Amino acid sequence: MHADTASGARASRPKLERGRQLLRAGDALKVALLGRLSRAVLHLVALGADLRGRSPVFESGRQGLVLRSR
């Protein structure tokens, strides 16, 4: 498990990048709010595309959002 406490507004987030590299099919990326993951829609879309290629589950707790790749 990796935890990143940096703001979604920061461009450099080494812990998030390391966690993304380790995600595999069946793993889950969980965030409390989408705004904690990214402040920019473009960055969020790019992150989603990257995750989709590796098939992890993405969950945003407070917003009740769960995305699963096919």
C-alpha cells in the first residue's frame, strides 16, 4: 500500500508516480475525492487512460465512484 498526502495541485508527486508504476490488474487505486488526485481535468483523463491500460480498479470514496476496466 502506498499513501500520498501531497495536494492534487502539485505537479511533482513522486509517491503517486511510484504507486502508479506498481499497479497491476486486480489492484485498486482509492482516493477520498477526485480533487485530491488531480485538480486539472486533463491530468485526470490522462491518469484514467494510463490506469485503463493496466486494468486496476479506481475508487473515489466520498463520491461513490467505482471504475472497473473490462
